[in-house]
Amino acid sequence: MTRTFKRFPLVLALAMGAIGVGAGSLRAAPDCEALPAMDFTSIPDAPTQATATRMVEATGEVPAHCRMDGYVTPNVRIVLDLPNSASWNGKYLQASPGGQGGSTEQEAGWCDEALRRGYACLTHDTGHFGMTRRSSWAYNNLQAELDYGIRGHHVAALAGKAITEHYYGRAPAFSYHVGCSAGGKQGMVQASRFPWNFDGILAQEPANVTAVGVMILWNALASYDADGQPLFTPADLDVLHAGAIAACDADDGLEDGIIGGDPRTCQFDPADLACASGQTSGCLSPVQVEAAKKKYTGPVTSTGEKLSKYFPFYPGLPGSEKGNYFSMDLESRTSWGGGSRGSTRIRDRAGRRPTSIGTTITSAWGFQMRW
């Protein structure tokens, strides 16, 4: 039989010294296996379904605990770890994933540490499935975009704290949020839009989604020709890398095949590698030279203004030619109106219009960035 979860009658029953899923009954020990039978769809603004539960045995310093899998309508998957009543410290921790989310396991390590310290702990997937650089989950999917940017973290908190209160018969005394990169950004969104959700927020290296997105798109557009064919083969990148090393290896006083010190000071011009007349290997074509310059320069506006003036990121650096930035795969290309015109629009809009990604943060130099 499905039982209905009611938050306010629950609080009243607690005040009377009795709890009830069953009226007048004394509070029994938390029942992990009973959670899927409960109807959590009445949690305000976060209708939730528990899909499975199991008792997890103690492993090392991580104590035995109840693990509940479920989701908040429509697609925000959650995993809630609940220590036994004697171990619970009365606190709740929510760990939000970085990158593009897509997994409840990405921040599982946080919950292991939280359980060791006595916390109830929740992880979530931000509203879609799949950890990948490919953003196909967001294409023509406004709900997934909204859940990733704003809603998913909020409703996960509403559900997690309400179910924790139901399980122990009392609400968490303190609730905290932790996340890094995009998870840190989620913490910033919580602080701005839903400050009542958490008593403390650890927002580590919060990602500027606008800046990172523009950088990735700019680089992807510079990596392929008009027909979608890659401009650089691995052999071409070897040539480019060797040229950069030859130009700046000795800048730190040591010729060791590494650009030491600050690679931003490296004065390397890809045009030095341009093919001479009749040369077909060990050099770069005019198109490749221009593409390499774009990668080193980073996004610019239609007037040549560098966006690194506004956003805290750096373009590709000499010596990094064999890394992901220079070998960006075709999946990163989109129908976005890229190039310098698209970058101009991003610059003009970045500090002046709301976005679906979250809150306005004023940087130290006064330019408002959207996080």
C-alpha cells in the first residue's frame, strides 16, 4: 500500500512526541525498505519517487547506511545515503557534480566522507544521463537545460532534506552544499536564487559556463574547414608543437624539450612554419597557419578585441599542441553563429541580460559575468 508523505502533519506529530505515518503510533526505528512504499509526490515543488532502497554494509571507515535511489519529476535522478539513527549527526550534505553532470556517482566520494562524519548525503545528476563532452542531451531540450542550469540542484535539495526529515523524524539542523567547477557554479546559483536551501556552501572553482562555452566553440570552429574536415592531422600538430618548442624552449635558460616558466611570454609565430613553394610535409599550409593563430589568440570580437579581457580564461598556449585544446573533436561544433561576430554578441550580452545558466556575479574588476 502506498502511503502519502505530508510535511506539515509530520512536523505537528513531532511536536506532540508521536510520529505518524500511522496516527498515534510511537516513532519506530527508520525503515530503509519502507521508503519506496511512501508517496513523496507531495513534497512542495519537488514531487519525488523513491525507486529502490538497500542497506549498504560498512566498508572501511564508511559506516553501514541506507541508500535510496529515486528521481524528482521529471528527470532529476538522486541518490540519498542515510546513516543509522545512532550515527546521524543531524546534518545534511548535498554534493553536486561538475562538468556537464549526468551521473549520480561522480561525487560519490564526497558522500563516503560525509557518511564517515555522520551526515546524510545526497548526489544527483542535474537532470540528464551521461557523462560526456558531447552536449546532445541539451539539444532542443529546454527542460534538461533548465534542470542543469538552475532547477535540478534546487529540487534535489528540497527532496533530499524532506526525505531526510521523514526518515529520522526531525529536520536536519544544518544543511550544506559542496561542488567544484560546474558543481561550484551550482553552489553560486543556490546562494543567489535559493539562499534558504543551505546554511553553508562550498563553491570550489565555480565554472563560468559562458566563458568556457565560448572558448570551446571558438576553438572547435578554428579546428575544421567549411566542410567539417579537420584542419590538423596528428602529424601537423607534431610540426606545430616542435616549432613552439624550438622557439621558446630556452626561454627559462634550460633546453629540455619543455617550455618552462610562463608560456604566455613565448613569442612564437606559426607563420614561421609556413610551407615554402613546393614543400608538402613538415610545414603548415596558409589555412593551417591562420587556424593555429586563432587557437593561440583565443576568441575575439569583430573588432579584434580579446574576450580574455572579460573572462578569466586563457587560449591555447605554446607547448600544449598535443593536448585536448588543439585536438578538439568535431562533436564540439554546433550551429551557434560562431566566429568573431558570435563572440561580439557574447561580449555584448554577457553582463547585460539574464541567462538560463544562473546568477549574476560581479567580478573584482567590476564587469558582471553570468554564472
